[in-house]
Amino acid sequence: MPCINDSGLSLGMGLYYFFKNCKQFNFKLSSAYYGYNDKENLFGTIDDFRYFIADVTRGISQASNDIQKSPVVWIDGNAEIGPRALGHRSILANPMNMEHKNLLNLYKQREWWRPVAPIILEKYVKEWFENGFSSPYMLNNFCVDSTLSDHVLGILHLDGTARVQTIDYNLDNKLWKVVSDFYELTGIPIISNTSLNDKGEPIVNTIAQALNFALRKKIKIVYAYGYRIELCNHKDYGEKSPLIRFNNLFISHVKEYKKIIKQINPHGLSKTELLIYMYSPSLSVYDIKNYTEAMTVRNIVRKLKRVSGDLKFFEV
């Protein structure tokens, strides 16, 4: 699975069950793009950052030219599942230019030797990589053809390999178009890709986070959901750190949790009191929705603390 995290483990366990218990089953992950989609916030975010935006144009026709000149921020569609950027939350750059690779590692505050990955048009993977094959999730290393390696120094590991992502039109037509345009422009069917995040920062998820990154790193061009955003006034941007993450789904779960807790604990027993109540069979006879019985539980816990002589043992 390309998602080596909790979701990947869950899928893996499910697939293992089928493998062990079914004579035959079919499974294919259609893409890695099942994460958050921020498109509906595009224009609101642009308005919030209007002082730092010189121009907004619709379309990606300039992307290949922009990438040839300098790294660009790219955010599109649903975010990737898993720990790597696959062209939806990425910094894209020119694989022929070692200075671009150095810039990517500088942006991300990484060591000079850290590699970046190639995105290649799938039909050319065997031409550019020895024993290459389809690798849409960037899970395979291939050796770059020795006669071509000098053209793409920006994506090479020190041993001449690269961790490859292949792209075709059906997987991601926008990214495919950008790589195809770059191929027409340069003769190279490859662009450099690294995840869009700073040191210690999760991969960027929203347009606001992407603009924050670009402004802090002095990156001029951001592509967001099919729009080209040209930034300005970088020196006036006051934020020095990544934006604090705000997960609406998590917050909604917290609110629901608090609502449930209030229903079952209307008289405000503490976490310690609730924990001892839940794990003490002798206390389960009390109904903590009843004020008098809830106060009885509280008094019993207080006595337990005094008898134990170690208050910290009961603290939560």
C-alpha cells in the first residue's frame, strides 16, 4: 500500500483477511488521491492574501515555462494518502538544473544530499530507466540510463538511481499536461517533485498553508486548482513559521465527544473521578446522572486518594 500510516495498516489487515480466507479476490487502488480537497476555499483564500498577490490567471499553460525557470508550488485536487507527495501537494522543479534541487532542499531545511523524485510520462519510463515499469505511487527505485543521466542530475541519488513516479493522462490529466508541455519545451519527459512542507511540518493540505509556505520561502508562482497565482511583497509577509493546523473533522469529533460526555456526566465529575468510576465494579452501582449519587462517587474517590497516601497515583 502507498499509504504507510494508520489507514494503510487498516487496509492491509483487511486485504490480509481476504487473502487468508477467500479463494480468490480482486483489489486495485485506483489512485492515492483520497485526502482533503480545498478547492471551495480558493477565492476566499486569495482574497485573504490579496496584498501578496500580483496576478491570478486561470489555466496551467504557463506551468512548464515557470518550472523551467524556477521551482513552483503546486496544489491540486484531493490530497495524497500516505507520506509522500504525488503531484497534488508538491514543489515542482526543473530536473536538469542542480540549482533547483539545491533550492528545494534549502526551502525544506534539509541536507544537501537529500534526493528529490522524478515524475515521468509513463510511456517513456523504459527509455529513461533501466528495467523501468509503471510506478504511479513512487514505490520503486530504478537506475537512470547512463547515457541520459547527465540530463537529469537534479533527480539522481548518489548511486545513479531515482525513486520514480510514473504519470499518465487517466491518473492525473493536469499533471500529465504539465509534464507533456515540459517535454515539448525541453525534450525531457520528467519534472522534479518533492513534498510541499517545511522542516517539522506535515505535508501542506490547504491553499492558505501553501501560500504561507511560498511567501516564507520567497517562491513567486503558486498553481492552485488550475489557477496560476503570482505572488509579490514577500518581504512584508510577517509569518515566520508554518500555519497552525486546524482540522475541522477532528474539531467536530471533539465537539461530539464533549456533547456525549456532558450527557453521561452532567454534574462535572473530573477525569480522575470518571476513570475510577468506570473501572471500579463497586462504584458502578451508582448512577452519576443523579446529582446525589455523583457526589457520592466524588467523596469515595477523595477518600481513596487520602487512604492511598499517593495523590499522583490517581491523577489523570
